[in-house]
Amino acid sequence: MSIFTVTLLDDDRCHIKHELAGSEIETDLPPEYGGGGRAFSSTDLVSAALGTCTITSISKILEREGYDPRQLRIEVTKELSHNPKMIKAIKLMITHPNAFNEQLLKKLDKATKSCPVKRSLHDDVTIEITFHVGYPGDQ
């Protein structure tokens, strides 16, 4: 179990403290909802959580297969809807400079589906995960 303390700094910004780890972050309303966009928004954190959960879900597989998981990159794109106010879609583009065979891509795809954050998101949120591998110049 994790415990966080959330306090309001002003009308748009919050401070979050992870009580066990002691780490702290601030959030701000996104510009789409009238905020300043000066920090991660709450919906950014949900989308980023999907990215971090996904990368950790696939990193051990890559390591076992002889690939350097530290070369993984995930570009996270979030789309909001206005009515109702919610995350409409999250897109993850997973890149790695090495090419992966079809069997490995299937293992990785299966692992992305086991991410607890993905399992926690409502079916109304469209999640698109793509792999862009074997392009060393992109890193």
C-alpha cells in the first residue's frame, strides 16, 4: 500500500508527497482545462504511469533476450476530451535501436497488456501501443 499527501498550492497547482519514499512532485491544470501547464497535470501523470509501467513490464524480457533495456524509449501522447472531461486516448510509441524478431515482438506485446496501469484504465480510454524498432538513427 502507498500513501501520498496532496495539498493545494493555488487554484491550479497541487503538491504531492510520497510518504514512504519522500519524493515530491507538483501538478498543474493542463492548458486544455484552463491551467498554466507549468508542470505535469494529473492526466499527464496517468499517461506517464502507463508509459513507466509498460517500459518496466517489457524491460526484463529484453534483458533476458540479450538486448539493453536502457535503450528503450517510449513517447507518450495523451488526448483529452472536453465532454466529459477525461482522457480520451493514450498512445505509446516504443522505440529501440535494435530490430526484434516477430516472436519477441509478440512476447513484448503480451507483456504490455499485463501492465497494472493499463488494466486499471477504463475501456472508454483508447490505448494504442506501437513498436518502432531497428532504427538506430532515431535514438
